[in-house]
Amino acid sequence: MYDIAIIGKGPAGISAAINAYARNKKVIIFGQDSKKILWAPSIPNYAGLPNITGNEFMERLNDHLKTTDAFVVNQNVLAVYSMGTHFSIQAGTEMYEAKKVILATGVDFKKTIENEDKFLGSGVSYCATCDAPLYKGRVVAVIGYNHESIEEANFLATVCSKVYFIPQMKEDLSNLDKNIEVINSKPLRFEGSFSAEKLVLENGEIAADGFFVLKDSYPLTSLVPGLEVDGPHVKVDRNMETNIKGLYAAGDVVGKPYQIAKAVGEGQIAALNACE
């Protein structure tokens, strides 16, 4: 079991990992490099590093992270469950345990598809690798928001009888399995009785046995059952602790201003309090 699990590998998450390591804690950190940072042409207001590019800043964060013994898992976390004395964390098909958790996922303003939460676990899934066996020989649809969704759709094509792919990002689809049918449209809502049976699109609809919504982040209340939120943000106290004991949050996910310096500072505060 880890002492502290950190979900998110941006400035807040890496700051938390560095500070937890400094307190001799066993740390695990989940996620990929922050796209928000990587895509920044320059960062003009970070003290001591004037006009550093986002790519250079992310490289420095990773170099610092490598000086610790934090275990890095380059996967998105699907769910965090409070077990009372510790937390269980699902990432892909694997489960991990930690005494404390720090959320540093950033903020995502993408709207969920209507009824996505309602049918989650009943025809709607966030993990193709996990749930593909349930749809062996059946029809599925993938709503893809990132590059990884292409790989997941290709995997589903080896298991399912038919795969639809509804891309919601600008990506080269040349590596997509030729048997996958691409539908370029905006998803509006899921419909069904007891489980999702069809996806209504802006210009049509798709009937399928299962629907996979694959993106970089998921609704906070789906990620952590029982978590108190305010819109896209997590509610925290001055110690960066949420309403769930032992669960902390830092960075953009707790609110404005969306600044790197703020995220780094909050990551430190969350880590130091989680270490107590």
C-alpha cells in the first residue's frame, strides 16, 4: 500500500509528489504530462523562469520528479473509492491502494453527454480494456476525445462484431482498423430503458449494445463517489482537504485563478497536510 496516491501529473500533482517524497512517504502518481502546459508557447509570469516554454517547463518538472522514488503510472484513473481506513484506486484493469489521495486532475469544461452519468455501468463505460469481454461478438460505439481512444477502438475491433467510432478530436485516423465505421457527428444524448440502447447524434443515431466514452478526464462525481463539488471544481478547506477524510485536492481542479504558481503551492500544501 502507498502512503499517498496523486491523481494528475501536472504542476500541482508533481509538486505534491516532490513534497511527499521529501517527507519520506511512499508515493504513486497517475496520469500523463499536462497538455495545458505542453501547449503553452511561453510562461511569462512564473517567478525565476521568465518566458520559459511550456514544453521546457514540463521537462523540468519531470526531471525533478525523477529525482524522487515516486512510482509513475501513465494511465488515467477511472475511480477512487474511500474504504474508511484507506482508498482503492482503479486505473485501467489494475487496482491500487493508498492511505491518502490528492486530486490534481486539472479542470475540464467539456460537457458530459446527456444521460452519460445515468447509464454509467449500464451500457456506458469509461474503460474499453476493462469491459471489452462483456461485449464479445456484439455491437459497440466509441466516442473518442483523445489519441488513446483510437488504440482502444482498434482493440475492441478484435473482440466485437461491429465497432462505430465517433471522433471528437482532430487526430489522424489512418491507424484506425479498416473495419471500424467512422461517424463524424456530435453526440447529444444516450437513450434507453434500463441501460443505454442508442446514442442520439446531431445528424442521426446509433443503436449498440455498449458505448465507450474515452477521454482524458471524467466527471468528478463519477471519479469519486460522494465528493462535494461546485460546478467543475472540488470543494476544499484551507488544508486542501475535501469533504472525504484523507482526500485532498490541488491546482485548477479547486478553482481560479488557473495559474501554475498557484497549482505548485497548493500541491505542496496538500502534500504536507496529507503527510500528517
